[in-house]
Amino acid sequence: MPANRRWLPAAALIVLSLTWGYTWVLAKQGLAYAPPFAFAAERCLGAALALALAVKLSGRSLHLVAPLQTVAIGLAQVSGFMIFQTWALVEGGPGKTAVLIFTMPIWTLLLAWPILGERVRGKQWLAAASTLGGLLLIIEPWDMHSSLFSKFLGLMAALCWATGTILVKRLRGKTPVDLLVLTTWQMIIGAVPLILLALAIPEQPTDWSLSYIGILGFMSVVSTAFCWWLWIYILDRVPAWEASLSVLGTPVVAILSSRLTFSESFKTLEVAGILLIGGGLILLSLMSWAASRRNPA
């Protein structure tokens, strides 16, 4: 990557964390207008349409490259992730059970080693320990009063996301695929099971008010379509485990925005967790900067 563009992945991660973090506040507000599975389906359908329009306007071809791998990515990282995340919210509420999905960096780190050959070395372990330790303080797995089933659903969502991340890295390592087209097909394929599930499960009808349309528009176009493409862009440029650790800025933003929006009080362990995650992310950034200085190419 040219020296004047090395900052782009870091900037993309900041935008991603800020957007996805605030998305949790919008999701909580959106569920007041639409039932969970319908909300997930409408969000992904809107994202698929927005991405298809972007591909058309950019003059690209929607030709599907590597169909089997793309189907696997779409089913894992869109369908599986959204279904288990939504189900966890239904079973356990929007509390700590749902936050279990942010254990995805742990599973990505474990999967990336044997499958992609990406190993955590030296001081990188210090950054990993700091960010993951901060995550544990935020989740507080020792103080969960929800059902074991809802915790299982949250972990399954995390595994689906980690699996999709590994599949994207492996596909891009073997096959030249346009990132925008890949994201579009991933969203189209992933939206199909969500739509079928929303039609099959009896839920209250969506309240198509102007407020909900605004929330859905942002969730579809920005936090889903744009940010999913941004995630694949980041994965194309940094190791999978490093990207997954870096995106732990998302729960930090989610907690801060939720506490400020809904006037909730901060907990001591949450503040400690935020500081640990922030320290780990700063350490990762410093190590990446030092590596780029040693190897300008």
C-alpha cells in the first residue's frame, strides 16, 4: 500500500466502530416500531438493494465469482449472525447476553491460526490480552442471570461472524473478487433466509412511521451496506485477528452512546473494561505504525 494511504484501514476501523457502536442505540429504538425478525429482514433487504444500486451506478458487473464460497459467507456472516443475534435479543433481552456476540475476536483469533496461518506473536499478545480482558470486564460472564440458551445464542452469533471473517480472508487470498460486488452478493444471499424467517414467524406488523423509516434507512444503507463493505475492505488489508480485536471499539462506543442517550449510569467494571480495550487498541496501532516504519513496502 502506498505510504500516503497506509492510514486508510485505521480510519476505516474508527468509522466502523463509531457507526456500529451507535447502531446498538438505533436498534433499541427501532425495535419499538418493528418486531425483531422483521426488523432484521427489512434491514438486510434494504442493504442488499442499496449495494446493488451502488454496483450499478459504479458501472461494475454483478457477475458472481466463486458462488459456493460467497453463499457460505452470506449464510454465515449475514443470515447466521443476524438470526442468532436477533434470537438472543428475544430470549435474553438487550443486556449482557447479546453482548456475548463481541466474543467474536476470540473465535477469530483461534480460527485464523490453523486455517489462515495468522499467528499472534510477541508484544501482540499483550494487546490481545488487554482488549480481551477489557471485553470480559464489560460482559461480566460471572454475573449473568439470563438463561443458558440465550447465552448459547449469543455465542453462536459470534461464531457465525468469526467463520464469515475467516471465509472472506481465505476467498480473497485465493480469488480476485471485487469487494463491492462480493459484499452485494453476500447481503443478497444472506437476506433470503431472514425474509423467509420473518414471513414464517408470527409477529406484530411493522409500524411504518417516519421515525422508523429514518432509523431503517440509516441501519440499512450506512450501518449494514456501507459498514459491511468497509469490514471486507479492512480484512483485505490487515490480519483477521487484528481486525477483529480492533473492532472491539464497537462495544465501547455502544456503551458510551447508550449511557449518554438513555441517561444510564456507568459501572466501575465497565469503565475499567473501556480503558483496557482502549489501551489494547492504542498498542495495536503503535505496533502497526512501527511495522510500517520498518517495512515501508
